[in-house]
Amino acid sequence: MILNFGRNVKFEPNQYVEPRTEQELLQVLSSNPDRRFRIVGSKHSWSPLIPTDDVSISIRHLNSVKLTTQSNGRVLATVGGGCTIRRLLELLNEHGLTTPTVGLITSQTIAGAVSTATHGSGRYSFSHYLKRVRLATFDPESGQPVVRIFDRGLDMAAARCSLGSLGVIIDVQFSCIPQYNVTERMKAVESMDEVLQLEHRNAIQQFYIIPHVDELYVAARRCARAQDGTHGWKSVVYRFYWLLGIDVCFHLIVLMLAYFRRSRKLIQGFYRRIFPRLIVKDKVVVDRSDRMLTMAHDLFCHFETELFVPESHVHEAVAFVQTAINAFANRDSAVSGSFATRVNEAGMTERLHQLRGTWIHHYPICIRKVLPDDTFLSMSAGTEPWYAISFITYDRDRRAFRNFSAFMTRTMASAFGARPHWGKHFDLQAGDLRKLYPKFDRFVRVRHQIDPNGRFSNTFIDELMNGAD
């Protein structure tokens, strides 16, 4: 039995294999005619992307890292699909290098990060930076396993974020960037206008909606300049504070709040009176990028939905989220006219009436800006930047959160064109995808050319792809 990190996806494949080499991988494909394959990385996904009742392939042994210096001095990294982001960052740092963007979680494999367009803040998703993707797949004519290289054109746009539906990612190639320091200052602000003003000077910042509180918290971050100094004892103390105080102790408190999920006064009281005292504000800290831009909130099992809204709607979307949190927590809370209109246009008015007072959100909502990707299916593909809004629960009984998640996904997709993260809890149906992804049909056509028989598919992929035809 295979169980994912979030413990919401479990399945028992007919066969589970861990090829140690590229040749062993091709042998697995060759020796299983007419079978279907899904790939398993670190299983850090909440959507049903990896389940199969056929052949499950773990790529954890395909984790090589090779660095090549080009004539212009740039360093290319060729990284095996099974390499974790944590291991990659450590190896690159030994050479004074890092990845062009850094996501919050480092336990993911490269293949998983590519397949679902993992992102950081203020830059493109990791998928956008790929120069080459090498896949093990089947030749459409002979039906024999082959290794194909995608490095340009429509095939590349599809391979940069393919949900694992084109084949097994053997390795990817991208340009490294020099390791750098990040300057961070946490601030509490009162409006989105202030958030965006700070963003002009802090391109890689992220910010938070604090549940049941009007203030927004901003982690104002930018690449450090020479005059910012280097990391020293202050950064060591800050990392210790973040690891012990936030990643561990704060999350233990959250687990307690989740246990008492029905106590609105307890949860609201914590965020209004105690939480502000836990956060170190208005102190400038400088440290290495991979230390500043990553978190360890995967230390404790949780469940997550993430929605991407275009930059042109971020003001309205943040206000909508704040109102929704209050509406779900308190049946009698007032809602604005614009909120009610958007809910009604999404056909969710009656559902909201049923759900009011059923969910008290207990975790800060992180929001990160992602630049528009050159892909078909990444959540931030398009012509303008997107903002990723993460909803997380640590409640073991997830029924109320699932209702909240489904409501937010449906209404925000209708109101703002919000796209759910492929690797997080996924509440939309196939029919919604063409509206949200203008190039979805192009991806479907490329996929059919590469894998016409759907050998790298499962029920979830079938429903999304075939249902959108």
C-alpha cells in the first residue's frame, strides 16, 4: 500500500518497481506491454496524480547531478528526476550556486516539482527555467520504449509541466545562478496597497492573510546588496528562532487549535492577541537564499489547497478571502455586496448559506507572486503575473475544510479565473479547464502525439484530458 504525505491518497499498485539505472527503467517499460504507468517521487502531493492499479515506478534512484560550465561561464545543471530539491540545493551550494527559483518545500523530487510547476516568490515557476527535459516514453509507431529529448517548440512547452502524463522524467537541464543572500524584514500592514508598495522594493517577498485579523503580514524580501552585509550571528539566531519558534512550536499550537476546531473564541483570540507577539517584526535579517526562502512546515502532516489568481484581480481576491473566512466562521457576519454578487454568479449562494458557521480557519494564508510561465499547463502560464494563495489545515477531520476548499475553488474560479495547483487538493472538473487554460487544447494534442495510448495516465488524468475534449 502506498500512502502520500497528506494521508489522503492511498493505493495498491499491481506492481511497484524502483529502477536503479536508465537501462533498468527502459527494461521495466519494455517488460510490461499494454500496462499503464504512474511515477512516484516523494509523494508530497494531495491531488490524485500518482495512484494506479497497474505499475507504479519510483524514480528515487535516478538522482544524479552533473554540472557543466559553458563557454560563456554559465553553469548548466543536469539533474535526475528522483533528486530531491534539498539534495540539489546542498550540492549546488558547495559550488557557490543555486537554482533560479526556490520553493517553500525541499522534500520534493525534481520530477515532481517540474510536473506540477513548483514555484517560489517573485520569479517564474521552476518549470519555466528548464532548457531540456529527457523522458522515457514509447515510440508511437513501434510501441517500443525510447528516450526522447524535448528542448524546443510545442513539445517543450508541454514537457515543462505535464503532470507526469508524457513519460518518466529521467533528467532535466537548467542554468544555475550564483548563490546569493536575501534580506528579510517582517512587517504588519493594514492594506493591499501597502503590500504592493513594499513589493516594488522587495521583488521576492511573500505576504500573509492572518485569519480573523484585519492586518496583513509581509515578509519583505529582496536580493541582498553589498551594503546589507553578510549573514552572521543574527541570522543564526533568526534561523534558530524560525525553526524552533515557528516551524515547531507555532505548529504545535496550530495542532491544538485544530483539535479545538469548533472553538471560534479560542482560535480568534490566539490570532488577535498572542500571534502578534510571536512574530519578530521590523528587524532586518540577511542570510543565504535557500535558508531564507524555504520552510519546514512539512514537519507535520497537513492538507492543502492552493489557488492562483491573476495580478489584475489580486486586490479583490484578497478581500474576497478575508470575507469568506469570516463568513464561514460566523453565520451572522456581514458580507459585502460585491462578495454576495460573485458568490451568486458562481451559483454558490445556497451552498454558502448551508456552510456558514461550519469552518473556523486556523492557519495563516501565504500568498506569493509568480511571473508568467512559458508553458501550457503551469498554474502561472499566461501573459501577466499570478498570485498563489495557500489554504492549509492541520485538522485530522477534513470534511469541513474540504467544503470550504470546494467553495473557494468554485467561486474564485468563476470570479477571478483562479486556477488550483495541480499538486494540491483539486476541486475542479474537466469542463472547467478550457476556460482557465487557453492553451489546454494544445497540450492535449501534444500529449496525444507523444503518448497516443495513454500509457502514462490514470483515472484522474483520463477524466481531465478526455473530459475537456
